[in-house]
Amino acid sequence: MYRYLNKYFKKKDFYPVSSFQKRIWLFQQMEPISTAYNMPRHIELKHPVVPTLIKRTLTQLMKRHESFRTGFLLVNDEPFQYVEKEVEIPFYSLDISEMDERSKQQELEY
């Protein structure tokens, strides 16, 4: 269906923001270092993992969903959103299975 609808919508360089997006943008302008809308997490996996597969999965997810590639810019002092065609995601994995308990805890708290 998405491909069908795509024929009828013209791609633009930038788009108006929603009222919620504008609210978040304004909040970020007042508190630039705020992490109020960030939800950082670490994930402890119990089974063997292949980091390259996880990165590939996340990359495919970002390719499929524009919201993960959306950024903001100012046009005549008003915020607008734009969509990047491609985004390289930073991906970091750390195997803590061989670490002592104290080192593991330090890594998990970081």
C-alpha cells in the first residue's frame, strides 16, 4: 500500500512539523542538553548473538521507517522536518561474559 500511495505524494526537501514536534523542538531550544525525551537502554541478551545481524536488522528498520531518519531545521525562524535518504547508525556491542562481576556492573551502569 505504501508504494501505491507514494505515487501520489511529491517528495519535498522539508515538511511542516506537527504541533507535538514543535513542542519538543521548543523544549529542546530552552534546554539544549536535556534528555527528557531520550530513553537510553542497554539490553542484556541470554542467548548467543551475532552483532552484525543486529546492526543489519536496525539498518533495515531505519531504511523502512522514515521517522527514524527525520531531522529538524530552521526555515525563516520556523522549525521544519526533513527526511534523510540514508543514515549510518552508531552501533556498539560489548561481550561482558568473561568479566568479573564488578567490571560487569560498572559496564551495565555506564
